[in-house]
Amino acid sequence: MNRLILVRHGETDWNREDRIQGGLDIPLNGVGKKQAKDIALKLANTPIDHIFSSRLSRAYETAMEIARLHRLKVVTDGRLDELRQGKWEGMKTSEARILYSSLYSKWERYPTSVTPPGGESVKEVSQRTQDFLEENIIPGQGTGVIVAHKVINALIRSVLVEDNSLDLLWERLAQNAQIERFSL
């Protein structure tokens, strides 16, 4: 691609409640659906050639709003699904901090040194994200849109700006409905 537009999905009830979603398929709430429509309108006059999305409905619904205005098909890929956080999924962040205090504290400071119990490591997710980019984005032409998740988008940004300091990942997390543009 010559250009890449990176979008984080709209809000879910779990975002609002500060619950860990990870790989669970939590749909957009009313605010998130409005955010998805707003994103599509913001990108309405931007030439877009390809739209890629996570398989999770919160990202896919957001991508579909963009696709409708551009009359494009959304290509889903599991490598764009959010980092699976195992036993932490469904918990409020505050609960995970209490139940897994030392592990979660380490996770917040050094994310590459911890794998959530029953989940994926940041390094594993980084590799699958990089594989997706090398296969679909780097060799492509035109403008592509990726609609994904907080951690996935942070990892993609790290690759695009050639910053491999993954322990600073939490400093790069996108807000719901955030749009970022990159020239490749």
C-alpha cells in the first residue's frame, strides 16, 4: 500500500465498564455504532482501495460502515483479532489487578515479559500482526484501511514507525474510534 489508515473499533459496553475483552466477541453498543458511522463519514471523501478487519464483530461492524460508503468488500483476517487474554477476559481491569496482583502489575510495566494465564504473549501477537502486514499491506498498492483493536493497532503502529520497543506498547494505545494515517 502507498497509504494505510488505521482505525480502532467503536465503543462497546465492556469498554465503558473497563472490562478486558481480548478475543471475546463483544459487539458495539449504541455509542460505538454511532462512532462507526462517524468514522465512515470522516473517510467518505478519502479514496480507499482495500478494507481489512479483525473477525471480531466490534471491528467488523466498524469496517462495514466504511465499506458501505466506498462500495468495497471487507476482508477479515484472524491475525487482526485482539490479543487473547485468557482468564483475564471478562474481568474489570480493577479485578485483574487484585486477583493477579503481581502478574498484572508486571504486565502493565513490561508487557513482553508476561503472558496472561491461558492467553497469548505480546510477542506472539506481534508476529502474527507483522505476518499480516508483510502479506497484505506492504506489497499492496493504493490506500488500505485496517479496522482492529487497541493492542493490534499499537503493534501495527510500532512496525510502521520502526519502533521495536514493545515494552512501551501501553503508551501507544488508541482510543475507541481513533483514526491514524500513515504513508508507506
